[in-house]
Amino acid sequence: MNDTYFSRIAEELKINPLQVMSTAQLLEEGGTVPFIARYRKERTGSLDEVAITTIRDRLEQFAEYDKRREAIVKSLAERNLLSDELNGKIAATTTLAELEDLYLPFRPKKRTRATIAREKGLEPLALALLEQQPTFVPDREAAVYVSPDKGVASIEEALQGARDIIA
């Protein structure tokens, strides 16, 4: 656990950082909150159950924050999006919400059926279906978009892709 977390928790609770560190060690050793509050007062500086519970919860939040930060950095590095500037901004965040807000523009987009249909070039067919011109014959227009190279094997598949875009 990071020493800066101990000092942040101590600052929040207005206690000594050594009390936080001692409590963290006792929790790590498997001590329960009531046990620590009653029988380890000499190590915690007589912290009550509320303070010990707060320390435990904040340590868990910081552990979750560290885990998420590592996952985000790994994801960005794998996709070659991690720059020194972005890495500095990630390191400067202090909360999970700030971290998620920073990551939001870089988050991989979900590939929906409509996205896949657009990638196959079916958007003009979808727009033509939406216009509902009296001379428009769906099967005839969809036949233009059938192309095994683009992954559209049949007229029905082309029409289904267009409907996915419309939906």
C-alpha cells in the first residue's frame, strides 16, 4: 500500500499517519474491526470502531483505484494510445471518478450490428429505405450492395443490415 494513501486517510480523519499504518497492518494480519478496537488499542492509539472501519473502507477504495488504474494503463498501452502526457494525467488523478472521466474518450467503442452494417457500406441503402420513395424497390436496390468481399452474402443480409442501421 502506498504511503501517500496513509497520509491522505490520516488527513481525512484528522489522526496520525502511524495510526493508519498500524491499523492497516492489523487488518492485513486478519484482525477484525471489533477485535482491533478492543484489544489492540496500544497499536492504533485508541481508535474506535468507526475510525477503523473508515480506514478499512478507504484502503479498499484505494486498492480498487490502483487496480483500475493499472487496467486502464494496460489497455491504453496495448492500443498504442498511451502518451507521456496522458500517463502524467492518469498519475495525477486522485479518485476513481476522475480516472474514469479521463479514460472515457479512449474507451473502446462497442461494435453494434448497426456499426458492422455501416462498415459493410450499407448506410446508403438504409437511408433509401427511410425515404420510402414510391419508385423504390427494396430487393432491387439491395442487390447492388451484395458483395462477398464486403461480407454481404445475400439480398436479405443487405436488407437486414440496413434495418439494423435504421433501428
